[in-house]
Amino acid sequence: MDSRRDVLRKLALSVTAAGVAGTAQASTLRGDAASPVPAKHRVPGDPARVEATAAVVVEPTAPLTLVAPFGPGETIAPGWLLSYVEPMQHGAVVLGVASIEGPLARVHVCRNDGQPRGIAHTPAFDLILMNGGDGGTPSQEQLGRVLLGLANVLTGNTDAALAAHPELSRLLTHDERVARFGQQDSEILT
């Protein structure tokens, strides 16, 4: 049986998640290009239109085992939520990490080849903060701490995540991704 504190925490999380989803839906409906939530993660406008489409799109599943026990919309540290986990694409898995007080941070989980480039890393993975910088600008200290904690979670989940999502063995290093996609599409490396 949950304690009163647990019930209140769950209620606060659900209210926060509903607020994030409501903001995403409102941004989508307004056509807000400045929304911090990428278009593919926004709540669709009209569910009836979605059901009426003839084609069924099957997307690869996001490797949630990597971040377990957390899932999208859950608190990963005080004041910080895991907004989304994308399926592996272009050699990385992208995580959305949102501060209740600030903007969304996009974190690319890449392969660590022994020369990590990110704020945090594990023996297998490199967590690269994609904030438009060149690596020379100091990142927000609290976000760095959150990513270090997230790296600890990934460390404990590595074997289970690789077993559940074999595609993770094909992650690229950050440098490989820059060499391959740097000139192609600015969206890939953001």
C-alpha cells in the first residue's frame, strides 16, 4: 500500500506530465514552431483524423530498457523529467530531458569507444548534450549532475538494453556521427 507521501508524489508527477502534454498539444494546435518539443513528439491534433488514415505506420520501438525504471513523463531527478526516448536513428538514441524551470535538453546517446565526448558517459555509452554549442561553453551544472545520474542508470541497464534492443550495438560514436551526418542535415545533430 502506498504511503500518503507516495500518493502525493504520483499525483504531482501526473499533473506535471499532463501539463507537459497539454503544452505540447497547445503548441501543435497553434503551429508554434518555437515549441521546445520536437514535432514528432507533439500530441496529434485530431484523433479521428489519425484513425481515418489508410496506412498504418510501424515505427521501431524506443529502447526504454536503457532508461528503466524511468519512462517518458517521469521524474528522473528533483525538478527534471524524462520527456521522451526516441528509437535509434542515425547512430544514436535521443533522450529529451526537461527542467521544470527551463528549456528542454536533447541528449544523444552514442557509443563510447574509450574517448567519450559528452558530459557523462558509461563504459558503453556517451551522453552528448546537443545544445548548439561546440563543446567549449560550460553547461548548466544541475543538468550535468542529472546526466551523471542518468549515466549511472544506463550503466546498470546496459546488458538488458543490448539484449532487448540489439540495434544498440550499432550505435556510432559522436565523432562518427559528425563525420557521416555533419554536412547532410542540421536536424540530425541537434
